[in-house]
Amino acid sequence: MRAVAFGTAGHIDHGKTSLVKALTGVDCDRLPEEKRRGITLVLGFAPLADPKGEVELSFIDVPGHERLVHTMIAGAAGIDRALLVVAADEGVMPQTREHLSVLEVLGVRGGVVALTKSDLVEEELIEVRRRRSAGAPLGSLLWTGVASLAILAAGYVPLAIHELQTGFTETRAILDYLGGGGRSTDTGLLTRVGLVGWRSVTWPLVGLVTDRPLVSAVATVIVAVLGTVAVLVGRAADRAAVRWLLAVLAWSVVALAIFAPSLATVTPGLPNDHYHAFLDPIVLAVAGVGLARLAAGIGRMPVAGGRVQVSDGRLPVVASRALAVGLTVVLVVIGVTAWPPLVAADGGWRLVDEAAARVARAVGGETVLLDGIPSFKSDAALRFPLLRDGVRLLPEVPAAAGAAEPGTGDPAASPAAPGRAVLVCDPLFEQAVGAACGGPAEDAWLAGDATRSGLLLVDRFEAGPRRVISVYAPAAP
């Protein structure tokens, strides 16, 4: 009877011992320490009976831990064939290559490749792992990458068409912006990177960092802890994915700090740039992976470098899960308390709708000139509700010589002079205007055009903390 000895080979936690047990019915992890830690520490031996009695098969199970490679060499020295075990969910790993090198040095030329844990991945990925294990070319995978890039490029087709039709206006504006150094800033690059990174990490959880800086700092620490767990704990493929996400996050923060320096400045009370909002899914994904790792129990999962930290008893696993629950509760509380109020600070739609109704009663059915103070301040917040109430408004940009704006079909675009004027003054810009809302600023507006000299104030009221509305009518003849 011919005797053949198979020796297992492969990365830690790829299922070598489980495969031998499935084939022979013998559990080679017989020591209490191996049972407790969940890894193979010493050589294991298991026979496999041949029903025909032609071959006497036996298996030598070796450790996969990088620190136990000397034990693996001792076991592989007496084998005839190799049983190379590769987990489908991780593929070829450092100890997979190391064990293959040992087998080559020892002169073991033949063997079997076993792909384990195939139930954890999709069939397409299993095929990729099988080809990589066999050294087959990855042509189909490369074509998949090319197809993915083509799909991404297709998303830019509408923008390309727009640029071709408009003479590349957007492209030239971006180049001019970059050529001019973007917005001026007094903040150094490293400081901008830190501030932009802080805003990017905390925005999806807390909102604007200046609103709650202490809570933002707590959220930053939590995300950093969860990101560290996501990078160090779990399957290699998952850890690699997290590293890619973090690399995208880091690269984007640096790019934003260079090309959008305004992100490093937050002006309370004013709309602020949020170009970093596209990073929200990355931040939430990394935090979610970290929470999942903690919830699964760090003590039961492989960590970076091929080491396995297995808990003594259940206490560390329970503590890991308790930490996951605690951090989840903290993040939920932070998120819920960051919700905007049911009614906006400026009174919201209800207040502006009431203001529009009051203006409509004051102007009657006459044409109205609506303007804002300062001039760059949009009057859209009041323009829409006035139009909704049927008030006739002059266009925002009147045509030359008082002519109607061509092609609009808007009754507001009338050549007739306005019978009333409505001013919306924002007190936040009083310093920029050089006069206070509620009198001086409006008087300066009237004095700025001789045609307004005959207008008299008929109503003035505050429609929220950021809106002083004044209604003027021509003086009686």
C-alpha cells in the first residue's frame, strides 16, 4: 500500500484545521490553549482511510501564524504533497506566499489548492480568487475595471455637452479661479488641512463645527477610534477597503484645503461653503464598519499583521460589544440634538408668508419694485411669496430704458413705473452698508436715486431677526 502524506499550508484563519476535520473527522486542535485561542499552535495529525485500500493517506496540520512558521517548516519537512488552503473572502495573503516559498525550498512540487469559505462571497469573486491562486491572468478583471471607468466617464457626458455648447465657460471659470489662487486667505496650508478635515469628519454627525465645537471634538475622537478599529480588525479585504476610503478622505481634504481655502473660514449667520459634503458617505461608512467590528467582538476577529487576539473568557467580547452600544448611543444623541428646529430661526415659511400678506395689503394692486439692502442681498425670500399672493413685481434685472424684459411673459415685466417700493434690509450687513436697518439704511437707498425722492414710508416691520421690511408709496399729489 502506497503512503502519501499531505501537509496543510496557508494563511492564518483560512480554515486549514476545519478542512482537515471535514475530510477525516479528526480535530487537530486538541490542546486546551488551541481551543481557547481558536488557532493552531502545534502540529496536528489525522489519517484518512481509503475505501479501496490502495493508498494510505494522512494529513499534517500546520499553524498559519507568522510567528509559528518554524513549526510549519518542521511539519512540512516530511510531506509528499501540499494542501494549500486559500479563503475565498480574503484570497492570497502574506502567510500564503510564505508557506509556498517554504514548500518550494523543501522541494514539495505537487499538491491541491482548496478554496474555503466560499459561502461568504459572491460567485464572481470566487472565480477571481481561484484564478489568482492558480496564477491565471486577470484579463477579465481588468476589463471589468475598464468598464467601470467607462460608466464613470459616461456620467460626465452631460457636462461635456454643456461645455461644448457654451464655449467651455465652466472650465475657463475654474481655470481662472485656480490661476488667481482661489479666494484669498490668511490661514496657512497645514492649518487649513486641519480645519477642513475637522469640518469634513464632523459635518455628517454634528453639523457646522462652530455651532458646537466641544461636541464636534467628541465626535472627531469617536470617528478616529472607530476608523482605527476598522483598519486594524477584520478580514484583510475589508481592512483594505477601509484603507482606500480613508485614503480618498485624506486626499480630498488636502485638495479642498488647497483649492477651496474658504472652507477654513466659517462666518456665523451666513451661508458657508460645504464642498466637503461629498465625503459624508465615506465618514459614515468608516464609522459604521468600526461599530460593526466592535459589535462582533474584537476578541474573536483577526487583526492586522495576521495576529489573532482571542479573549480569555467572554469578558473582553462583552466589553467590546458594550463599547459598540455606548458609542452608537452617543452618536445617535449627537445626531438627534443636531437636528434643525421645527421652525427656522428666521421664522420660516409661516413668518415670511404672513409678511408677504401684509405687504400685499399695503401695496394694493399696483406694480411693486422689490429691492434688497445691501444690493447683493437676494430678495428671493420675499419675492416668491409676493408672487404667490398675486402682487405684480418689476423684474429683478429691469430691461434698458424701462422696457419690458423681452420674452418673459411675466406681468411683472411691465414698462409702467412702480406704484410702490418694498425694501428688505438685513441687519447682519449693517456694518458693510454703513447704516442701520429701520431708517438710516433705507433713507440712503432713497437718496441714491432722484426718482425715489417722492416715495413716502407707509409701513415698516420686522419679519424675523434678519429681515426688516419697509413699504413706500408715492406722495399724494
